Amino acid sequence: MSDEVKIRQTVLEILGGIAPEADLAALEPDANFRRELDLDSMDFQNFVIRLCKALAVHVPDRDAAQLTSLKRCIDYLR
């Protein structure tokens, strides 16, 4: 499994847990998670924390803004 596929699957799994009513299959790669999935700041913070744990990476707080879409997550974490 490529890094891109692993990151994509992990991001979608975590978002599915945070926003279970969301149609993640229809989520465009450049769509902003907070706007498209109606995530508040706590939801987004939980997303970043879960993503870091799941992928065993550290994302500094100042870089969290790089994780606002599927494409940006993949680009940053690859």
C-alpha cells in the first residue's frame, strides 16, 4: 500500500468517526473539511490528534492548518 493510499484511508476513517453523517465518498480532494463537513474547532483539533496517533507522526500546532483538505493532508504527510 502506498503512503498516499494509507494517508487517504486514514483521513477518511477518522473523518467518518468525527462526522458520521457526512458523505465522504463525495468529498472533493480540495474541499475544506471544516466548511464541507461543518467541523468546529474542537472537531478539527480531534481530527489532527487522531491523525497524528494513527500515522505515528507529529504535526506542530502551527502546521495544523496544512491539514484542511484531503489533498493538503496527503501533500503534507507524504
